[in-house]
Amino acid sequence: MLEWNEKLIDKMREGDQLALEQCYRKFSPTLYTVILKICKNSATASDLLQDTFIDIFENIDSYKKQFPFIAWLKRIAFNNTLNYIKRQKIAVNAVELIKETPCYPICLAEEISQGNLLEYLLGKVTENERLILWLFIVEQYSHEDIAMMVSKTPSYSKSIVSRCLKKLRTNAEVKIYAC
């Protein structure tokens, strides 16, 4: 595993190529995973990861050491992913969700046995909802922080989380498997 320390940030600011490479090698797997979980497309996730690191390298001077470096990196990744979602206007409405081909309980059992329950559940919501759920549940951002990231109000974040959790709880496959 690569060693990381705050001195490398200063070297990155000076344009040190080795420091930039170390940053990429250290943090790209984490950022790629976060982006992929939200956008659900490996080609798109790779493109967004590349855009994220370009933004990181171009804006390294704006990093303030009062926050953890990884939090700053993730914020850039989330913003890039959110902007992609907005540009693509990927907003699946409830009618389209209902028309989805159902996955039978055996599919859910297989997903759970393979350790993919989170992926399965996140696949049941839209990309925008997935982003907000990921930020709130996995990354543990507050509703106020999420609201700032998505340019909405905290109540918007709260309602998305509440609505999605309710939708997932009432999902027929989940209910059958849970019994």
C-alpha cells in the first residue's frame, strides 16, 4: 500500500509528477468505487474518475488543510458525478420504475449470498436518489451538507432519503426474502 502524508500535497502544489502519481494510485480505487456505485456504468465511472483527477490537480491550491484530504477528493468526485447526472438529465420517474422487469426472490437471495445486497438495493432507485442515499448512508454526510452539494434544501435531502428507504422497505422481493 502506498504511503500518504500531507507533505505530498505541498509537492503536488509545486507540480511534482511523482506526488501526483502517488495521489492517483492511492485514491483512485476509492473514488472509482464511489463513482461506480452511483452511476452504475464502468465506462462512465472511468471518465468521471479521469475528470475528477484533472479537477483535483488543477485545483490543488484551493485545498484547505482544515478538512481531511480524502473528504475534499470525494466532494470533487460527488460534484462531478452529480453534474454528469444533471447533464444527462437522467431522471427516472415512478412509472418507469414500476415498468421495470421484476427480479424474483431467488435473484435477491443470490445477490445477498454474493454480498451484493447494497448494490441490489441501490439499483432500485434513480441515479440522483442513489447519490443522495450514498452520501447520507455510506459517506455519512449531514442533510445540510448534501443540500449544499446538490443545490437544494436540507428537506429535499431528507425527503429523498425517506422516500427511497420507504420504497426499498416495501419492495416485494425484499419483503419475501426477509420473511
